[in-house]
Amino acid sequence: MAMMIQKIRLAGAVALVFLSPRMAIADGALAIGAASPIVQGGLAYGFTRHLSPRDSAQTLALDTCRKLANVPQTAANCRVVGMFTDQCFAIAFTPQAAPTGFGWAIEADRQTAIRKAMNICAGMAGDDAKSCKVIESRCDGTTLSDQCGGRAGASPGQRIASCTALIGSGDESDSDIVSDHVNRGNAHSDAQEFDDAILDYDAALKRDPTHAVAFYDRGTAYRMKQDHDKAIADYGRAIALNSRYEDAFVNRGVAYAAKGDFDRAIADYTTALLLDSADATAYRNRGNVYLEMGEPGFAMDDYDEAIRRAPGDVSGYRSRGYLHFYLGDFARAADDLAHVVTSERDDLYAMLWAYLAAARTDAESARRNLAQTATRKGPAWPYPAVELFLGGRTFESTLSAAGNPSERCEAQFYGGEWQLLQGDGAAAATALTAAADTCPKSFIEHKGAQAELKRLRQ
């Protein structure tokens, strides 16, 4: 919401004459009050923009007009004269015309509103028409504001265009422009345009260096660029401005974890949970770090709590399902991953791991379920791994279908699992060793390969 207030004490005399265009449910309201003689009473007005519902916009505009009136008669004469959405108003006045030299208008654009207000003023001013001046002109950009803020289903491109229009409109207050830059930065981030996003956050912070959200959002953009040091610094600045900024603690924990600084990551997640004990994401993220630290028991406790706090969030089931698999509890792994498959029909990885877990107890039933759920066919990875388990590919063909090192390391893991299900432990060990050696440590296939190799050695 943006609100401008103004009071004017003008020489001369005008009668309180209000034109009345059709009022509509809107997000902007204009109220005007005047008293005669104007030299004693003055002219007052108030307006609001970007404010719903209609009653709130009217009330605020009236209150502003009355508070800024110079005398009681002016305040008593304040009236809502027009309401507007995505339109502009103008007020024109001349103090030299008596008794009236005053006009206002609401139109689709600023220039048309100014022209009409000036014409009305001139018509009332007679010989003094040339002395009419515009004393206020503003526009409501409710639709632009809604789109800039990401409401009404606006796409990132629409959001960027709307924020750009608001920034250049000349109608935004300093605080509005800060918000517009932050919102445009968020739209750029959603479009994966992180450099442009950072420029907007920079612009917001130049105008308001105490804007904790801008620091937080810029930190997230840096984190998405894998610049974890700058991300940590910006999250820290956000926390310095707002010591209870729970999301900043969570995301700084993510950045610390990405750097391998697990102790600081645990500390940030724990602080976040002290601020909001219901944050399932913080529990799940802390569980992931405990797992990286070789503490599966603590990880399981956090996954259990994440699911208890947010039973509808399948991310907790996914993480706990993978951990059950690593620990060799295949029945529980299959149950948890079945939740994921039911909710996310396009998650081929969840389907593969649900199959691998279920196949340890009933390979034929697991294969039928995989065939029924993995309907998104095509050459894109990891569907070739699905085809391997359904009998449509050989291990060698699956390896050939992998298009980059990450996919090839995954192919080694799934090939090792396929060989385990065939009963060929030696060949499985070779493939699983290759997966453990080549997959990044953050990959579920790396952890799965290590767990399987440990079981093979027992």
C-alpha cells in the first residue's frame, strides 16, 4: 500500500464543488474537502493506492483529508469523491478565481486526468483560467502491484515487467521502490537469473541498508550460485538485523552444510528449531547433516520428527526411506518411498528406490509395481535404469545411455543393484565399488553403494 497526504492553504475563494464520476469497487480512493472563504479554510485532500477492501480505502482517504484540514469546516466537508483501480487522478486549482477555480478528474492515464482536471478548473475560473495549476496527480497500479508481488498467478516474466513499470512510474514511495526491487529480484531468482536478482537486491539495500529481507534474499541468490561464503555473510547480516529470523538460520545452515562445516550447520538448524519448533524443513535438514556426520540414529530421530510435524510433506518420507534402505530395513524403506511415489508420480528416482527396497522381499510384485508407476517413458535419464529392471536393457546398454559422469556413476549403482537381485555378488561388488568411487558424496547412490558394499563384506 502506498499513501500520500497533503494539505494546501490557498489564497482566494472557491465554493466546495465536487464532480462525481461513477464510483466502483477499487483499490484507490480520493477524498477532498474545502471551505469558503478558501483564504481562511484552505483545501485538503487525501488519497490511498493499492488498498483493499473498498471500505478501508475510503476510510483511510477520508481520515487523511480530515487530519490535514486547517479548520473544522474544511474537515467537515471532506468527502470521498472518487475511487479507482489502475487509473490516475489529478487535482487542479487556481487561487485567483472567485468563487470557484477548482477541478479534479479520474481517468485511465495521468495525462488524460491532468487535461480533464485543468479543463474543469479553467471552465470554473473564467478569466483566470490561465492561472490553473495541477496541485496533485497520482496513479494507482494495483494490478501491477499484485503482479510484481507474485500474486494472481503471475509468471516470473510478468512479475519482472510489472515491477519495472512500478519502479519507473514516479508514483512509488521510497519504501515502495525498495519492495519493488526486492520483488523483482525474487522474480529473477525464480527465473534462475541470479545475477540480475543480485543487482535488484543491491538496489534495494542501497536505498534501505536495514532491510533484513533483502539481505536474506540476496544470500539465497548467492547460495544458488554456489557462492556459499557470500551467502553466509548475507544471512548473517539479516540475522544481525532480526535476531529471530528463523528462515535465515535455516538457510545459513544449508550454506554451511554445503561447505562441509557441519558443526555450524547443526548449530544454525538447532537455533532455528528453538525459534520455531514446528519447522519440519529444519528437522529434515539437520537429519541430513547428522547422516553426513555418520550419526544415523540422530538423523532418524529428526526425520521422524519432521514427518510428525508435517505428515503431508513427502520430503520427510523420502529422506527416511533412503536411510531405512542404507540401514538394510528394506520393508520400512519400501513403505516410506511408497508415500513419495503416490504423491509424486513423476519422481523416477523414488520409484527406482521403492522398487529396490520392495524387491528384497517380493521381486515379482515389486517389478509389477514399477511397470505400473514408471509410465513416463523416454530416453531421458534415469528411465534407462527403469528399463534395466524391467528387462528392457542390459547393464552395458544402461551404462551407454548415461550421458554424463553423474549419470554414469548412477548407472554403476543401479547396475550393481540389478546384479545383486540376479544373485551375482562379485559383479555387484565391482559395479557398486565404481559407484562409491565416482559418485559425489551427496548422491544417494554414493551412500547406497557404501551401504551395500558393507553388507557384502559381512
